[in-house]
Amino acid sequence: MRLALYPLQNHGRLSQFMLPDDVKNTIQSAYRQILENKSLTPRYGQRLMIAEIARSLGGIADAEKAALQAPMPMEGEPDPELPPGPICVVEAGTGTGKTLAYVLGTLPVAKALKKKVVLATATVALQEQVTLKDLPDIKRYSDLEFSFTLAKGRGRYLCLSRLDMLLQGNASLNAMADLYGEVINQPNDYALALYERMLRKINAGEWQGDRDDWEELLSDKDWVPVTVDNGQCIGQKCSNFSNCCFYKAREEVQKADCVVANHDLVLADLALGGGVILPAPQDTIYIFDEAHHLPLKSNNHFACFTRLKGSLAALDQWRKTLGKLGGDSVVEEKRTLQRELPGIDDSMALAEIRLNEIWPLCEQILQSAVPGRQSDRQSDRQSDSQRDQGLQHAFALGQVPEPLRELAVELETQFSRLATLFQDIGNDLKRGMEEGDNVDARQRAEYWFPLIGSMTARAAAAQKLWHHFGRSDAAGEAPWARWLGLSERGFGERGSSDQGSPDITLSCSPVLAARTLQEKLWSTCAGALLTSATLSALGEFDVLRMRAGLPPHTTYHRIASPFDYANAARFIVPKLNCDPANSAQHTEAIIRLLPKVLDRNEGALMLFSSRRQMQDVLEGLDKEWREIILCQDDYQKAQLLKFHRQRIDKGEPSIIFGLASFAEGVDLPGKYCEHVLIAKIPFAVPNDPIEATLSQWIEKQGGNPFMTLAVPEAAFKLVQAAGRLLRNEKDTGRITLFDERIVSKFYGAAIFNSLPPYRREIFPPLP
């Protein structure tokens, strides 16, 4: 079968850079060896992807050469800016073999340029596949020489100082345990035995303190007490620094040619300025696999929220903590606390007054909101705490009413001052650890530091939220989304009388990751590659470019899948005689048609956009069908997929009912999935505060948010959902969409034509 490149309108300049012969020879030799040693057939799309990536990244050398040849600036003139690093976007259809392609297209170029490679994935499953299978295979079957390691955040590693404190069981720990709340609890006998075993394993060199490498699954309850976050870590002043599990792992990260990470860790490093956890951006070529997740990950990373009652409880706890620290006669370095305590008390008192004034304002706004549970799509993708919001109000275009904004400005001032003073107190404790006159004083300072670090981090997070609620968005820029929520479940602090009672949450988030990624990533990195099986929408990269803020010099490529879609799969649209917007009628139609379109001898996956509809359809089916359905709500994802495969292997019928998380990243080849059923075109929910704000802004700019956002992204998600069917070149089957809008609405043709060329069956006769 002839493999073709999808037609593409290139939105950036075409790369004209020439790779050095030795780099080209290295890539060609490695590719040839891997094919021969693994008895593989060369793939046109894979070879094309390697060439496009290597050619694009070769531009790094030209940019650096131009910078070196530039005339030196005269005295007093600014240094010339380096040209931005090349950005390459490659949509590689399923079956391309993109992991091998981007490794071979990037690593030899990076080594020749003395750059590091950070390979970031969006899911743990792909991260493990890359580190445990793909990279070892490339090293084993070729003469390509490179080192690689897996990078993780600090929270995945045990803190030896925290472990020592828990195991000592001395008076210091007993006196301070109540101050730590959820950070440190008095360990029970089971936990003590577990921690003693951890220490033995570390001392014997049998475990490196990595949570994921422990011999059994560790619950958060057992793990949280023995780890710390960035604000709680003492760093080089820690008595256990030379043996620190996190810093030892970080040394490996700085040495490796290729660092495998996840999107969140890359964003966390960039937020800290870059080069703190991972190699410095200017020395790094980034590979973002599953790159369609990057804009949303970025928005989530820079979003912030606070709870009103939770904030009041925190202030009360901070006051008690500082009082006990001031009364600890062993801690010598308390100059800032002694000097600033009256000002700290004043700031906390003012913050309490303003928080109590904000409550009735927010309550009044929420009372005007229409009660209703969160949308099912939101519920599928958001945290448990967000699901508990019974009422929600998003401010139009993110514009907060003036009375609320004025109070937010005052609260920003108070929490900013508290964060600064807590940081100064922490610095005093650091000096006490370093310069204390006796061991007991240094140890006590070491005990107090993580608690003050937690207070600093929480005050800074509150300051960030109030800053964004108190500021006005710059003219011409996309606004931030700002919204209120009333949680039905309480969020009071440990020991607070408010625990279990409703609380009001204030949240805000960028609506576009563009500015953040432009400032933190695209303008600073040596180069970057974004790739996934699906990146375009309606044949264009416009939505990705808008959301991710990709620069004008970005190059775009679409590489076709080698699959013979027309002969391998049928895309069926049955006649329902109802509009999916009428949920009740649509659900009844699905219940009526499912027994007619399903084959009990086929493994099947049915995808829903709504949890409520999924549950209603399940309940509406006869018992004989319900018994063979595995529903997402009843099992963890990995467990559900395991049960499904086991049933199919035994020759038993099995059907999966799942939500959005099953529409991508689920690999059920061959007999495990011969029929994909999709309840409706996956349009985004209208009441998502972030998407609603973005839509309002696009409309204000004179655009049409439905055609600019809703239709392209629905098409994108439909391609992903349908893509669960064909996972390799031997797969066959059918896709059924219970949504006539794809053939009856004006936008339907554009969505239909964006799908791979499946054989279409519109309104076929049913039994």
C-alpha cells in the first residue's frame, strides 16, 4: 500500500538547515541496525518523521553560529538576543512508530550540539513504556550511545530527616505532632514497622527511597508523613543532605543525555525558573509526547484557588504555631519572629476581618446561581473536591465585581506580607541549623523548618489567588477565568469546628496557556518537538497554536497512519429520530438500539460524554446485557481493562462502558475491541468556567466561539475516540456513532471529513 503525507498548509517557515554528515550517518546507521536486529520492515512515515525532526532541530546549530558571528555590542548597548529555538509539531498517525522516530531524530542531533533531551509524556503508562522498553531497546539493537534516566518530583522520594523524626519518637516529636496536622501524624505500630523496614532497605542499598520502587503499594496515609515538598526541604543545610534520596536522583538527571519526565514536572521546573529540577531550558531540547495535553496541563499548573473557612482555620493555626515556636527556649534563631510578631498579628487580624467580609458577598453571588450538579464531563476530569461544588458562578469575562475586587487587593497585601515574614522566619531557622551552638538547638530548628515552610507556601498560594482576583486583565489579552463554588462537603482544617460544613471556594485560571508557554518555554528552550497521534482539528493546527501560543517560526507536519482505514473499518450512523440535545429521548434511543447493534461475540467499548447518561443506559438495559458490561464507575481503569481482557481470552462476552478518560490512551488491539460505540459527538460542556470565559472573549473579539473552539475540538475528540478501534495494521472492526448531527447539521460535514477515511454506512437497516 502506498503511504502518503497528508496535505498540509505550512504555517511556519520550512526548515532549510543542513545536518552535518556525521549526524546523518549516525541516524541512518542506528535506524538500519534496529530494523535488521528486530526483523522490522521500514515504514515510510517513520522515516519521514525522523528526517523532519532532525532537519528542524538542525536549525539550533545555525542559530548559535549566527549568534557567534554577530558583531559585539558597543559599550552600554544590550547584548543581542539569541534567535528562538526551532519548534517542530508532528502529528503522526497511529502505527507510525513515533517513539523510535523522535528518539532517532533528536538524540544524535542533541549529542552533536552538546544539548540535553527532556522527553516528557502526559501519562505514567507511556513514561514506563519509554523507560522500561523503548529506550533500552534502542540501546540494545543499535550502536547509538546515550544515557537516560527517569525524573520525578520531590514528593515521590522519601525524606530521611522526616523518617528519622518519626522513628525517634522523642519528646520533640510528641510536642510538635499536633502542629503538623496532615503533614505528620503520630505513627501507629503498623506504620512504625513499615518505616523501620524502609530504613533497613535504604541502609542495605536495597531501596533508593523512590515510592514507585517500594516492594508493595504505599497508601497516601503511610507515604505523606515521610516526604516533603519544596517549601519544607532544607536542602544543603539538612543533616541528611549527602544521602538524600531526591538529590541523589537529581544528580543522575543532570548527568543523563536523555531525561524522561512528565508534563507536570517540566512545568514545575519552568515555574521555578528552569534548571532547578531538570536541565536548564537553554541547554535542552524538549520532546512533548501526547502534546495535545500540554496547554491544559499548563493552565492547571498555573491555576490557583482558596477556601474561605479553610483560610480562617489556617490563620488560627498559624497563630498557635508561632506562639509555640516563640515559646520554644531551645530554638536560638528567632530574631525575625520576636521583631515582627506584632506586625504578623496585625496582618492576620486584618486578613480575618476581610475574609469575614468577603463571605456574605460571595454567598449573595452564589445564591443567585442556579443550583445543579457539575456537568458529567467536568466530573470525569476534575478532582473530588471540585465535584462537590453544589453551586457555581463564573464571572463574565473573568471580571470580578468592584467590592469583591477591592477586598481581594487588601487580602493580597496581607498574605504577601505574611508569606515574606514566614520566609524570613524560615531563613532564621536555616541559620540556626547551620550556626547553632549545640546539637539540640540545631535539631529543634530542623524540626520547625518544614512547618514554617508549609505556612510560607500556603500564604504564598493565597497571595497568588487574591492577586489574580484583585487585578484587571490587560487590554487585548485573553482574560483569566474567575469563579466561585460552594462545596457541599466541608474543607475545615484538622480540629476546626468548621470541618464538615460547607465552604466557599474562589478559583482562577488562565484560559490560554499561550502567554505562559511563550515566556517560560518557547522563548528560552534550545528547541522543542510536539507530537501525538492527534494534534490537528478539522485538518488544521489553529486550535493547538492558539492554546499553546506556538511562535510564528513553528513548523507543522501531518504524517499519515499506514492503516488501510477503508477496508479495515466501517463507520456507522444509525437512524435515531431524535436530537442528542434531548437527553431523555437520546438515552431511550440508545437503550433501544444497543441490543440490535451489539454482537455478544465481539469485544466492545462504548464511550459516553455524560456520566448520568452512562448510568441511565446501563440501568435501562435488560439483565442479560448488564451482566456482561464492565462500567467505569465500578472499577479502577487498570483493573477494568484487566477483567475485560480476561473475559475475552476465555471466550466470554465483554463490553466496557467508559467516559472521556477511556477515549484516549486505551490500547485494546485485535479481539479485545472490534466495536467502538460513541454516544454523541463529544462537544465540550457549556458550564466549564475556563471554556465559558474563553468563548466570551473570542465572541468579544468578533469571533464565533462555536466554530472557532467547539466544532474543531469536538472533531479532535471524535478522532481520538474512534481511534480506539484500529491499534495495529491487522485490526478490523466498526465504529457506531449515535448522533445524527454529523450528517444533519451544517457543521457535521466538517467533522465527518476530519475523520480517517473509514467506510461509511449512514442510516443502515437494523434487525
